[in-house]
Amino acid sequence: MLEFDRAHIWHPYTSMTAPLPVYPVASAAGVRIRLVDGRELIDGMSSWWCAIHGYDVPELNAAARTQLESMAHVMFGGLTHEPAVRLARRLIDLTPTTLQHVFFADSGSVAVEVAIKMAMQYWFACGEPQRNRLLTIRGGYHGDTFGAMAVCDPVTGMHERFSGILPRHYFANRPHSRFGEPCSNEDIASMEALLSEHRAGIAAVILEPIVQGAGGMWFYSADYLAEVAVLCRRFDVLLIADEVATGFGRTGRLFACEYAGVEPDILCIGKALTGGYVSLAATLATERVARGVSADGGVLMHGPTFMANPLATAIGERNIELLLGSPWQARVAAIEDQLRRELAGYAAHPAVRDVRVLGAIGVVETHAPVDVAAAQQRFVDAGVWIRPFGNLVYLMPPYTIGTEDLSRLTAALALAL
Ligand code: PLP
């Protein structure tokens, strides 16, 4: 199996000429991933922010089985179904009351593409077609499709490789003010200057609220986010909040925008939406945006084959019910406390530049890039699953993890240093 895998299958961000090692998995249950050779690994990644309840969750298994009895899939063009309607109702209830319209997408990247389209079509239909640029902050990550790539960090993203092909957008400086700190004037000045200079060409500001994830795991000031929202209103620019990574409790709030009391015009969610079971995402919009898009009689130009897949939406609905019925706030707060206590010591390590914790996310930033393959091997040998990237060794375990398992994860971080 491994031989075939190496010869024929791409893994995320890998090469066919020099593939990196991968570990064959037999199954996963609770917070443990079991390898084919019988070894068990404590999961510190929630499979990239998704598996918030861990794996093999009886309630989600039951939701999948029940849905399979009636239909796994049916097209959404011209048809509708209960699972999609129930999930849309839930999402509208959970998010700010201004968000009343839901587009179901197949992945986080597609949810971002749809958000960008909504913003551009909105201004087009409102008679301002020149407003077709986006403004974002450096250090962001919004996905790997072309529209999303164009608003990822211009240095660490894929701009260089695709320069000349990607649309050119505006990039404000990454806020230096940390989460918990007030926003410095310097931080907001860069955003304000770009808005005041280029407002006439800007459709929307897009950002990851509070936590910049794959672009550097940086937690920034809630005041900064609140001030950006005020600027968007002042300059009449739409605000897109990309909560694909932060949504569903990871930061300690159901949505990270809540830290700043911000209500975006467009909201992207994904990842934990199905508890890590199947790919599903959504883009929500306000009445103003949804009606504005069609103000010229046009339609929102998107409609993927697997839109609102019944199996995915049924699992998504049950997943939200499960989350809301669980003591998730207490669990995330307990994980945060433990991460703070157990990661604090790493700050003194000579290889470490910074340690930061927010909600169920713990980050150790190193001075030099980590050798991922070597670190991964050490982690697997120690019975944990942690996957660093760049200068970042981080944990974001399922909310259901116990204190002993979490301690094994925090202790294991030393292996990468
Ligand atoms: N937006 C954010 C903030 C993300 O973190 C990600 C993925 O990591 C995406 C969008 C893209 O999501 P997907 O990988 O499901 O396309």
C-alpha cells in the first residue's frame, strides 16, 4: 500500500519526485488514531481543526446511517431536502441575526470563492463594477483555489509562483497588537490608509477574525477587529469574516467575531461544520448582500455538483446539536488553562521565539523552521500525532481530550525542539 501511495498519490503540498513519509492509518476512535501496525497516536490536530468531538462519534455515525437509508445525494438544482433546510435554519439561528441567507459549498476554499463572488456581484449589480478588489491583512490564509490564494499572505502564500495570474488585491500590515491587548494606532493606520486611498475600487475587506491560522497561527487584538468593522462601515465596504478555521468554538467563543462584537456582511464556515466527517462549508450573507447581488436581475453565479449534499448536511446538523448540547465552553476553557500552564515553560527554551495560547489552540513558535519529517517520526514514536509547519509546532486537540492525554501532547512538543 505504501509503495503504491508513494508512486501515485499526492498528499497535501508534496512532490511526486521526493514524497515525504506518510503513516498508514487503520482506524480512529475517540482522540486516538490507530496505525496499521497497531500503534496508537493521541490526536493533537483534530485533523486540521475538524474533528472537534474526536473520531467514531456514535451520534454522528447514527446521523450518517439514518440519512443513508433515505438518500446519500441528490442534486440541489431544482430540488431541496430536509437536511439542508434544517442545517440552514440552525446556522441562521447560531450566527448574528443580520445573516439570513446560506450558500452551501463543498470546502472552505469554495466558501471563500463564493464570498468573493458575492461581494463582487453585489457591487456590480449596484452599478459600481469598478469595485472589484479586495483588501486583507498580511499573514492570512483563505484556501488554495485561485480566488482564495490571491488573498493569502503575498510572501508566504503562493503569489510568487502564480504572479501575473493572480488578481492583485490590497494588503494591510498584519496587526502586531496581540489578543488581549488594545489595538495600537499604528496597526489600524495601515488599514485605514488603504481604505481611504482605494475605497472606490474595493469591494470588501476579507480577514480571519482574531486567529490567523495557516498563515502563522497569530492571535491579534479584538479591538483591531472591531476597528476594522467600524472602518468598513465608514467607507461603505463589505466585511467578509472567514471563520472556516475559528468557527464552532475553537477560540473559546462559538465564532471568533463575537470577541469584538462584530457582525460581518458575509461569513464563511467549514471544517468543524460536520465534526470532521465529510467535506462541507457554507457562506452566509445579510439581506442587503443577498438582495443586492440580484439587484440587476442577475443570479449568484455558483452551483457545485455536490452542493448541500444530504449526507453532509444531515451530519452537520447533528454535529451542531451535539456541540451545543455538550459543555464545550467549559471543555475549551479547561484545555486553554492546561495549555497555558504546560506550554509556559517552553518560552525559556533557546529554540523558541514565542509561546501563545487561545482557546483550544496552543502554539510554540521556533526561531528556525522545524524539520517536519524528522519531528513527525519522533512524535509517532512517542505515541502522539502532531504536525508542525514552518516555524510552528502547535496543538489543537479535539474538545473531548482528557487531561492526561493533553499532558502527553504538551510534553511531546519538546521532541520537535
Ligand atoms: N479559510 C481558512 C481560514 C482556513 O484555515 C482554510 C483551511 O485551512 C480554508 C479557508 C480553506 O479550507 P479548505 O481546506 O476546506 O478548502
